[in-house]
Amino acid sequence: MKVRFDRRGIVVRFVRLKRHLAAAARVGLAALALTVSACDGSNIQLPGFDTAQSGTTAPGPLSDAEAARFLTQATFGPTQASIKTIRSTGYASWIDQQMAMPTPSHVTYVDNRLIDMRESNATATLAPSQFYESFWNYSSRSDDQLRQRVKFALSEIFVISLLDPNIDTRGAASYYDMLGANAFGNFRTLLEQVSLHPMMGVYLTSIANQKEDAATGRNPDENYAREVLQLMSIGVSQLNADGTARLDSAGAPIPAYTSADIAGLAKVFTGWSWYHPTPTANTFAGRVKNADAAIRPMIFYSAYHSTSEKAFLGRTIASGSTDGPGDLKIALDTIFAHPNVGPFVSKQLIQRLVTSNPSPAYVARVVTVFNNNGAGVRGDMAAVIRAILLDPEARHPDNADSAVFGKVREPIIRMTNWMRAFNATSVSGAYLITSTSANTSLGQSPLSSPSVFNFYRPGYSPPNTRLGAVNLLQPEFQIVDEVSVAGYANTMQNTIGNGIGTGTDVRSTYAAEIMVAGDPLLLVDRIDTLLMYGQMSGALRARILDGVRGIAIPGGTATQAQINTALTNRAKLAIYLTMISPEYLVQR
């Protein structure tokens, strides 16, 4: 492969590489990587473990590579410092320390940012970009990486989106803070705080939801009632404890709820609307708003609450009830107690952190913890996250080489991986990265999915691939196509070469990489550890080494600046070729 650089060390010609990437997209990056060791589809097997092995986990990593692999699952990306910490503390102690850490507030960030903006423009207002700034800042730099990573995973289950023009930026920051505050709490509390957050109310139209009116034909809005069941708690089909679907006598999935359940539940969500210390009809309708209405939980307005019978999921609230908070408690308790909740939530969290196709045994082990944390508590999210990350299926070193274990890294994760691994910082201090949603960019921006179904569905299986032929899942591949692959390659070319954001605000000096770039083997070893936890194949390593060695380090009368330019070019090229490789794109 021939690659040349301009004076700033940016790749400017990689035609052969683009052809390779386009071909990879047509074949399917996920299928290409996940079936590399399978002779044909019939040989693909899910990983599994003996019963004797299922209760054991390694006390801690034995190598930098094992530590980096754990951090790839548990954070927004390994750093040399975090690898050292993990090796010193071990997995379990690191998790305990992470869960005890304080977390920065996105609301505080956007509030302070608005003050700064108004110093130069008195009429400035917040926009989604200010939330994006706080996201990239905290995701890449905050010490509480486990909470940051789990919070992001939860945002793709309990979806609101800044693409909806009705979503307030400060409110979205508050919503994201709420997810973080509940990342290691109890799922029942999380479910209630999601249900009462005004931005969820706006996004799924449950705010200012009114009781039925026979005279006008009005019925309660069913949008949130439907999605809280379908997408946030129990799913559409009844599940076994291992996450597999329960089937009827004809072999068909059994529905988990009916349209009547949705209609009954929708009545519970009537009468809730904007916070105000002195509520009126105008505050209910949002015509008059408190300054903090977008960040305070919705409050109950009894005049708008349905008092007719409410039947759902086998539970009935008798007619005549005007106790909205009581009705809500019964409804959320009923949902929380449903046997689907453990497998539905646990499997999705495994998919987002560890692997798209966890074995039923893996799911069942985590569900056991969801149902009872060992102290009789159901829904303990801290225990669930710990069980996911310490499970032998997540930690078993053989799975790093498995043809079917792992997941496609979504673009946001790839970018934070680069930022953390190579200590990228903001020149302005504000992390001025605007929307990256275009498929010519990352095809994804935080808290900005195109619909309530997230950027991709957890049950997505790519058609016309070996994975699809054997019904294996690859959710993130739903946002991969030829345009997005080329868009990502171009974005990383510019990002690694110059930086990203307004005025290339976020950039790396690659200081640590330049120090070892004189020895191509040491350079590639470092990048292999940080980006691929030591799993780079010999073939990829050889291609990268060939490219790096093609950049000669000048001697003789060369100035130190010329030498540094060549060393920097080597580092940038090695990172770029790694990050666009199918091997990197699949997290194992």
C-alpha cells in the first residue's frame, strides 16, 4: 500500500485503502471479522462454558493486554494509566472504586457554558452542541469511566433525542445526569425517574397527557405506555430466564402484552406535566413554565387524571381512583415484577458492553443476579454490571480469538477510544465538537438517535451475511453501509492528522507514540495494546509495519523538527491503519 503525507503529516492519498473499505462494507465488516475462522455458516457456534467454570472469574489481569480488554468493555477506552491501575487493583476492586467515584454534572456544564457564551453575546441560547461538548469532555476525560460508559449504554435503551426540536438542551443534560445517577442504583428507581422526567414526557408525548373524554372522543396518549413496555422493560415477547423466547405449541413467540394492556397503562400516565410551585391549567399545558421545568420531575395534576378502571399485565386498578402517584406506583411495581425484565435488560447491557451474542448461560447468570443480588434485592444495577463484566464469558481469554464473540464498536466509542488512548485534549477547553451525525462523519452523535428505537435495534441481524444465515445478531451493524464506512475512514483521517471539532479543537500531540516511533515494533506494540488489547493479527501487523517503515527517519543534516515530523507521521499512520481495520472495528 502506498501512502504519502503532506508537510503536516496528514494522509492525502489512499485510493487502494478506500477500495478495500468499500469492498469490506459490501461483504459486511461484522461478518468478515466474526466469521474469519469459520469454514462456513454451519460451523458457527456460540461460546459456552462448563458448569464448573461458570462461577469462577480471574481475580485480576495477568497482562497489559488483558487489562486493556477489560477496560475496552468497561470504559470509553483504555489508557496507559488505567491499564496500570487495573493491574494493580484487580477487576473487582477497580469496579468498587469506580462505583464510589463522584461524577461531573452535564447540567452544571451547560449552565456555565451559557454564562460564558453570554459574555460575548447577551442573547446567546443553548443548542445541542453544548451538550455534545460536555459529553466528549466527560466521556474522554472524567475519572468515573465505568459510570460514564454505563450511562451511555442506558441512553441507548431509555432513548430521548436531541434531534427532536422540542427537546430542551438543558433538559437533555439533566436527563443524561439522571441516567448516570441511577447507573448503579435500583432499576425500579431508574424506571420511575425515566417515566417522570419532562424530556421523556416531551419525547414520547406523555407530558400533559389527559384523561379520556367521551364527548370529544379523546383517549389518553398511548405512546409512552407502549414504548416503556416494548423498549425499556419487558419487550414484545415472553422470555425465559436465559433471554430466549418462550414459544407456544406451534413454535411461535408468545406476546408479552396486548393492546388492551397498553390502553390500560396509558390511563396511569395521565395528569402528569410540567413542574411548577403553583400549578395551574396554564402550567399543565406548558403555557407558563418555571425556569427549572425542563430539569425537574413532572408533577401530578389531579384534574386531568383518568379515574376509570385501569387493567394491564394482569393487574387492575379499580375505577374511581384519583390517586395518580398511587396508580403510578402500582403500574411501575407491576412492570418491575414482570419476569421478562431481568433477561430483557440484562441481555441488552451485555450486548452494549461485551458481546452481541451472549450465550443463554451468560444471560441466565446475570439474570439470577438481577433477580436477587445475594441479599434479597431485585434490580440492583451495581450487582448486574459487576456480574456482566466479571462473568467468565466476558473474561475468558479464549473469547478474544473467537470467531463469534464480540461486537462492532459503534462510532462514538471509536472516537472516545482515540481520544483517551492518545490523550487528546481541547485547545479551547470546551471540546468544541458539534454534531457528528452525518453518515459522512461518524453517523452518530450522543443522545441524538433518529428514533426511539435507538441508532440500531438489539435484535438486528445483518441480511445477506453469514451471521444472518445462522440468526446471529450484530446490532451496531445496522448503521454500517458503504457511505458510513468511507465517512468514518475520512473522519478518522482528518481527526488523527489534524484533530476534530471547530478549529480542530480536540487534538493529540502523540507525545508517547513519538517517543517509540523510531522503533516500528515498539510503536505497533503500543498501539496494539491500547486499541486492540494485544490481539492484532500477524497479517495486519505486517501491513502496518510495512507502512511505518516506508516513512524514513531523516539523518545527516536533518533538523530535529524534520525528525519529529517523520516520527509523528509514523505514529499517525500506524494509528490510522489500525483504526480503519476490520479487526479493530470488532471489539472482542
